[in-house]
Amino acid sequence: MTDLPLAHLGETLYRSGYTEPRLRQFWGGPTSEALLRNNAAPAIHHCARTLADQSSTAADRAMASAALLFHFHRTVPVAQVRALLGESFDTAAEAGLITVDDDEVTAPFAVTPYELPVGVPRGFRPGDENLYLVADHGTLTTPDVLDGEFVLGLGGAGRTLVSITPRDHVGVAADIGTGCGIQALLLTRHSDRVIATDISHRALRLAELSAGLNGVTTIEFRHGSLLEPLQEPVDLLVSNPPFVITPRSTDTTFEYRDGGMTGDRLVRELFTRIPENLAPGGRSVCLGNWEAASGKDEGPESWVSDDDTSVLVIEREALDPIAYAETWIRDSGIPRASTAWNDAVAAWLDDFATRALDEVVFGYVLIAKSDNDVPTIGTEDPAIGDVTSDVDRGPSGTAEGVFKTRVRVTSAPANNPHGLAEFLTTIIAIRSWLAAAGPEEIAATAFTRSPDLVEHRHFLPGAPEPNSITLEQGIGFGQVFDLDTALAGFVSVADGTLTLRQTAGALAQLLEVDPTALEDQLVAQVRALCAAGALLPDGGSIGTSTTGTSAE
């Protein structure tokens, strides 16, 4: 049930101007950039000056008070907080969001505003483009080593998961390891019902406060480890699990990030079990870290053995053991060069050495279960088009169109005006078609180039012909592909008019090469570009029309 007084408190904070866009405007770009670097001092200084300046507007004073109290864990006079919260002052105190001591007020928890990103549905209530998240105050405001039961607010990994989660309507969604509740809150905007699980009672309590502040009523909070609380299959499952690989010999572990298991066993067990918790046609989107050891070339795609389930693993970053240890020891607030720092580094490196670790990979794991009742997998991205593929059963019992693939993408996301999730969903649909399509079907298919592509031809000074040709994506991850003359020619005329075979024949005649050999070459090359979303199979060849529109 909604805590209506808490929802009123959230509306009060919104009316006061305590939102991400207004705060950025309030203290300016350089201060906002400092906050991204985990430096709160300029923002705290700006707020203090605003309150000391008698000529400050009431609106600016309200924003300064809210930020100091809820964002930066500073003590604020009771009179200023009463002016900010009005009749919601007592509600905040009863909920434990503020503590009153004589004439001063502190906030035991951070209550931070979050502006909804592109792709998340809006239009539910006043102030609907904004959320409030309740979490513990972290290293932004304290120099101390964090407590093991620390509940993280919205960090970089959480924002990444938000950006890659599909936002089409589903019946039942689940957020595994909900933490402060950000993923569950966003899932409510396109799900009939949301289940949020966590092993931490403290995290569930703070997530419930987050839901109350935002007037959300459709989340069922369940206590338990990972997938254990799920009692029914779900249509969409998301998880930012405790994936940090921490040596078991360290004194301090964190529920929000350390799985309490050796190496990457936690994420292995999670990804392995996800398919059994998905409804037919269900999907999951997760983040994770996994180990890459000497002499082994495997990843999460090899952990899922379910014959009806596709797995797309996107490796985004790989760190050597020293860099990885530095990253997460620093994250826990241990001062660099201290005895605790040196001891922690030694423990991490010794742990990695026991498994001959080369690197630790961070990436996305997208899992899709085939739907035998509705034999299509489809999606529409306004920047790419509509792609749908038939799913049949192969003689082995494995669903045709099921794939398990791992790719490493090191470039940063490009301009995705409709959201990165739309691009990834489309890529999964295309790869499902490619998994079932043999060379003959690909040769008989007409392809259209994605409208975001830019071709670059590089010439040596005075040379009549380019010495290299590259193709650059404007959406997705902005990947760059090397083209030879024949493939560049194919892409240049790929408008859905001619099949690959027809284009190969024309190019073979122009280039004076064997048409059969060129067709075989183009089938392999086009398959690769298609898998990356640079070329789109014509909808008529796979059961529907493909309508690409210009990428903004």
C-alpha cells in the first residue's frame, strides 16, 4: 500500500525545486562535474553561501537547505527545515528520514533526486519526470570506511542497468538485489506488477521508503538471496547483483557489492538459474563481473545450457588484477597508502593468483527465452526499424534462432536518442534470425543499411584510390568497421531493393571476379555487419516490413 503522507513529502520536495535539473542550474556546470568526480565540497560551499546571503531568493534557500540536509549529510536549523517541508516535517521525522536534536536537524539517509532518462515511460503523476531515492550516505560525504551493511544509492552501474533495460509493457517484472529500489521503481512504469528481492532487510526498508516517496504501490518486496524469493515465472528480470570479486580473507565485505562467494561463483549461479525463472518469451538484463583465467576462453554465454534460451554477452571493460583491486578498495573508502590499503591489495592479489587470473571483465548479460506459443521474436527501434523473426524447433529439440554469443565492445555508447535498450533489443532480434538463417536464406534476403551510418574513405595524398574504407555507426556503441571494395559497394546500394545474391552478381561483373566466390564472401561479411546492427534484413524476408527512420 502507498504511504500517502510519504508521497505528499515527495511532492513537497518536488515543489521546492529539489530536482536534478534545478540543482544543476542552481550551482552550475563545473560544480556538477565535481560531484561526478565524488567531490561535494564546491556544492556544499555554494549552498552555505546561498543561505548566508540575505538577498537569496526563497526558492534558492529551499534548494540549498534540501541539498545540505538530504544530499550532503549536513546539519540544518529546524526553522529552515520546517520552512522547506511544511506540514510534511512530522512525516519525515516519523519515517526516520530526519532526526531532530534541539534546534538542529540531520538526515540519517540520503534522499536524492533522479531525473528519468530517455526511454522510461512518463505521465503518471505531477513531477513524474523525477524520482527520489533513499539510501545511505556514502563516500561523497564521509571520509570513513563504509559499513558492511551499507545501502548504495544510484551509482554508475545502476545507471548503466537503467539504460539497457527494455521498456515495453510486461505483466510481471522482477528486480533481483533491489538495493535502494531504483530498478524496481522504473519497472513499475511499464509492468503490471513488480517483485523486488534483497538479502538485506535494511535495503528493503530503504527501498520501501523510496517507493513511498514516489507514490508507488505496485512493488512487492520479498526478503531472500537472489532468485530464492521468486515463486512464479516473470516476463522481465533485471539485476545489478553483488558481482564484485572480493577475497574471502578480507575483514570487510559489503552486502550491496560482495557476493560472499569465491571468485565469480555468484554471478555464475545467478545467470545459470535465470532461464528457469523466465516465462516463455521472457527476458533478463543483468550486469556482472567474471574472471578470465589463463588458458580459458569462456564467459557467461557458456554457463547457460538451456536449449530454449539465447544469451548475448557484451564485454564492456577488462581490468588487470591490480587495477581491479585498486578500483574496489578505493570504492570502500580505504585511504590510499594506509596499512589497511596495503593489506587489502595484498589479499586481493593473493586471491587472484590462486586462480591464475589474467583479467576481470565487466559486462552486460542479456538472456531471452524462446516463446513456443507465439512463434515470433520482434522489436521496433525508431532509429533502426522493425525486425521480427520466426522461431521453429530444430531436430535436436533446440529452438531455431537460439544463440549464445559473447562480444567485446570497448567503444563508448554513441548517440542513442531512443535509448540504448532499444538498440540492444533490436540486436537480439536480428541475431535470433541470423542463428536460424543459413547461407542460402541470407543470399536470398534484401538488406537495408541502418540510417545512422557514415562512410569514411582514407586517401594517401595524390592517390586515386582509397587505402582504407571504414564504416561508423552513429547509434549503439558507435562501432567502426573496416570495409573492402566489394563490401563498401554492397553497403552503398543496400536499400532493400536487391537481394544479396543480385547485388553480388552485379558487383562481380563490375569488379571482374567470380560471382559465386564473391557471394560466399559477402554472406559472411554481411552476417557480421547485420549482427552489429549496421545492416538490417528486409522485413519481407522474415515476415514483416522493415521501416528505418533517420537517427536523430
